[in-house]
Amino acid sequence: MTTQKFLSLMAVATVALSAFAAVPTPSAKAEIDQLLTRLQSSGCQFERNGSWHNANEARAHIESKYQYLLKKELVGSTEDFIVGAATQSSMSGKPYQVKCGNVQLTSAQWMTEQLKQVRAPGAKK
């Protein structure tokens, strides 16, 4: 499945589930915090709507979107967080980009890879 198809399915699922209040589990909260910490400490650049930002600014922006989604009870899982807060601009719909050195990925790809590492057996919690 391509990343675009995955994101489309996740967006549909998020909309479908938005009729129900969602609250993240303690393990989801811990994973989300780890993703935000990894982003902040990554040294990577973050692009949204044509402007590049440092990792601290990226964390602050994504965290503010996350807090908004929490208030609306729209985050029940780490995947909800990635799709709702860390994938694309809410204003333009343009995907966020993450650039680490010479490697540039969509934020969705970067976050998904980081989540795999967080969930890997023996990963530092």
C-alpha cells in the first residue's frame, strides 16, 4: 500500500471515528511524547506551507495542533496523532516535509518510521 493510500484511508477512518469521543491511552500518550521528543532532538528541518523551520519550531507547531485535537477528543491513538497533527497543513492541505541532512521525506513517512522504532522490541521507553 502506498503512503498516499494509507494516509487517505487513515483520514477517512479519522473522520468516521470523529463522531465518537476519542481519548488517548497512557501508552499512546507516551508514544506521542516520544515522537515529539525525537522530532525536537532530531536536528532535522521541517517544512510547512513552503517555509522551513527548525526542530524546536516543528515540535511547538505539531504539539499545538495535538493539544487542539485533544480538546476536541479526536486523538485516541498514536496513529490518530500522526494523521491529525503531524501529516499536513490544516490550512492548505499540503503535506509537511522533514529534511534530515540530504534525506527528505514527508512528515507522515518520518513519523511512521519513528513510531516503528519506538515500538520495536527493546526500544528505549
